Amino acid sequence: MLNAHQLNVFLIAAENLNFTQAAAELNMSQPSVSQHIQALEQHFGLDLFHRSGRSIELTDAGLTLLPLAREFIYLSTHIDETMASIKGTVFGHLMVGCSTTTGRYILPQLLANFHREYPQVKATCQVASQELAMQMLCEGKVHLALTSTPKFCMDAEYRKFLTDQTLLIVPIDHEWSEKGWITPQELTNSHFILPDEGSETHTAVREALANVGISIYQLNSVMELGSAEAIALCVQEGLGAGFVSNIVINRLVQDRVKIIEIQDLNIMQDVYICRHLGRPQSSAQTAFWKFVNDFKMSWHQNATGIRLDDITFTQEPQNIHG
């Protein structure tokens, strides 16, 4: 009979392609990981990994087993959680993918409030690019995802989570500060720290500028950064102007930069929460989905005092290997 623990060891080893890393993630010794893999190979009578020195890769048999093992572990966990829910207890492991800056600021507060109501639920946040966050949702590696673009996964249900405004900020002593507003044409008269091309914010700014007859490539870019927080801090230090989420401004540089209104320009980004409809929903997932849609949170309230002990953030690679 298949052993769920051995399949889980295989799954972690296959995702890491490194027995030592898998052992650390599983809190096991490396020899123990190897023994579990060998026992599984003996069970099937097939090699699951090609071993060459310290490097390993999946065999055809291993590649075949990988999605089946992932589904087996998911269903095993779902069985435990479903039976526990019969007793009225919501527990389990909730995995959420997050790609937007807005989500990274809002999600910890949301999960902390959820954890206070459902203390038996452990949460893990996978911070990734939008494409990768949605790929993880489609593959079942996360249960829910926050994204600004409702696409990528045909079997996902999307609901608008919140709307955030992207604003133009400049240093306090900038020439635009006293006036407080500019025309779109005046944007070409300043230095800019822009978001990375291909990012959600870059796309939103580019499209909004195009609507008022300005190309983002007309702006005098002195730097491109992948972090809204870094852009805000660079603006604060006087390196130039930048487009930054209103939530980041309020949390990070409020009163240390100047917000400038651009005539006839309003940059809004909708953030959606989504779940995969083709997979069974655990009690934790169902409770969180309802919690998100029912809970009326003041998004800009001070989150001081919230304990995040049971919320784990991990950084995923920013590219997809097809």
C-alpha cells in the first residue's frame, strides 16, 4: 500500500531536485530522505531519479508520478480536514499566492484577523510574479491567489478584492510641490524612478499615460526598480519622481513626499482574489474565501500589534520555466 509520508518526501524532493534541501524543508536528515525515496522506488520497481554525483533529476517515471503524488497528498490532507470539519473545527494549512504590492501590504493584516478567528489554521504566503502566482494556483501549489489581472487560469473563480490608486509622488522640495498639480505634458520635465517594465504597476501607468497622449518612454527615466517600496524611498531621498501605490505611500513615506495630481489622469488598479474551482475546497479554504468576502476591513488602519507568528512568507522565483 502506498505510504502518504513517502509520497510527500518524494514530492518535496522532486520540487527541490535536491535531497539536502528537501531534508531541511521536511525537518529530516538527508539519509532518511534517501531511504524513503529508495523504499518508494522499490515499491514501484522503478527509478524515480537520475543520480549523478550531487545532482539529481526526475526520470520519466518520476515525472509521471509527480502530479499524481501532488494530488494524492492534497486529497489526503483534504480528507483529514473534512473529517475534522464534521466536528465543527476549521483547521489545516492555507496557502495563498500573492503578486501585487497592494496584496503584500493587505494580506498579512487580513490573514492575522482570520487567524484570530480560526487559530487552528496555519497560513503560508507565496510571494511571486503574477504569472507564477497564477501558475501555482492552476497546479494546486496554492489554494488562493491575489492578482490584478483576472486571467491565466480557465478554471478559477475571481472576485474583486479591493481597488488601489497609483499616485505620482515627488520629493518635498521638488518644483511641482508648491503647485500640487501638473498637466500630462509637464511629466517630461522631470527625472523618474520607474517600475520595472513588465510589472503590473508599469503596465497600469503605461496604459493610463497612453490615454492622455503620453508615452511612458517619453519620461526621463534615471532608474527602474522592481519594488514599490524602493521607488518610494528613492523619491523621498530626492532622486526623482515616481508612481507608487497609495497604500505604500500611506504606510512608508507619508508626509515625507508630496503627492502631485495629474490633470485628467487617474491610475486605478483592481486587485482580485481567486480560487481554483476544479479542486476540492478544504474547510480552511472555504472559511477564508467567505471571510474575505464578508469581512469589512479598514485597509489603511494601523496594523500595529498584529501577531504574524503563524504567517510564513516565502519568495518564489520571478520566472516561469515552461
